[in-house]
Amino acid sequence: SLLFGYSTLITWCFYGEQSAAYLFGDRIKVPYRWLFCLSILIGATPNAEHIWSWGDLLNGITVVVNLVGMVGLNLIRQKL
């Protein structure tokens, strides 16, 4: 279980870093790694209520962004 958690952290960091580099260029990689490590330390705090609240907020933002993209793609599909 510990190995699975560690490998998951590495994978999430890599995917997030690649996404950030695609959006903002390669200069964002080092700050992204620092921010990711900081978020791991914050996530290890005993008060998980705030962490779940932030997670819910960020998931909600992701849903809204994806819905906007899906509506836009649906409009393009209807024109075809």
C-alpha cells in the first residue's frame, strides 16, 4: 500500500508537470514541483476537513471547465 501511494504521487506529479509545461512552457516545471511538494506537506496535516473542502472546490472547477468544453464541442458537432 505504501508503494502504491508513493508511485501514485510520482505519477500525478509527472502528469501535472507535463500539463503545466504544455500550457505555460518548460519554465514552469521547477515551480510546479515545489508547489506539488508543498501540497504534499499540507496534505499530511491532521486537519483533513480543509483539505476535503479544497478538493471539492477544485473538482467542481474541473467539472465546470469540462462542461464548457463539452458544450462547445457539441455545438461544433451539430454544425457538421
